[in-house]
Amino acid sequence: MKFDVIVIGGGSAGLEAALAGCADGRRVALIAKGRSLEDIDYNPFISAGGTLMMGDCVTEGFIEQGNVTGIRTENLGPTLLTADKYILATGKFFGGGLVADMSGIREPLFALDVQYTADGWFDVDFFAPQPFMSFGVKTDAEGHPYKDGVPVANLVAVGDICAG
């Protein structure tokens, strides 16, 4: 399946990006893992001609020579979804955009470069700024995340997934 833009993440940042794509006349798919119509009003996106993939999630993402070449989702199985541009709006830890374990923090879909400190994840003062809130994928000035130190040209990270 081919789209102009695929937005991965159905929260407010993802929906806003998807609506902007529709407003520009693009064919947009929005993958909204774990969301329901009661959480967020997707009706403007659907009315604008967008394709809503409610309750689906990306299982594989493919990057070759600095560009995303396609993704696969849980519901569509082996069907490859492709687009000219991709937007990553998966959030941080609670949304699954970042995964933490004893070996560190990683971005699970594309294995993007993540900015974090190995120690000092939190401040014991609950009301102080918490260091882990600044962790996220590294991006260039235009929001393109890095993979192995190289910006991914047709992928933009938006919202909480970004470092800083």
C-alpha cells in the first residue's frame, strides 16, 4: 500500500501532523496503536480523506541508505506500507516510543539514535525537573532523526519522542 505520508502514533502530535498532511492534499495514513475514538476525535482526519488504522501498530521499519523504505504493521502482516514521507510521533516511555532496560534506552521501530545519560535518570526531589524527561531520539534542525549518526531524510520525529 502506498501513501504520500504515513504517521506513526495517534496521539495529539501525530493527529496534528496527519491533519496538516491532509490539508496539503496528501494521501495520509495514521497508525493509532491502542487508541479509541473516545480518547481523541479523529473525525476531522477521516472527513479530510485520511486513512485511520485504529488499534494497529508498526512491527517492523526498514531504513536503507538514509531513507525509510517501508513499514509493516501487526494487522496487515506481510503487507509493506510505503510512503514518500514518514512521521514518528510515538511518544516516550508510556507510549512505547522509547524502551528502557538494563542495557540502556532504545527506539524500538527503527533503532534510531537516542540521547540519554546512563546514570542520573531521576532527581530524588519529586518536584524537580526530571532528567529522563529530556531523553529521546536525536534529531537535526529539521527534525530528522539520526540512525548510526546519519539523518534519515524522509522521516521526521515530532512530539515527546524527541530529545530535549
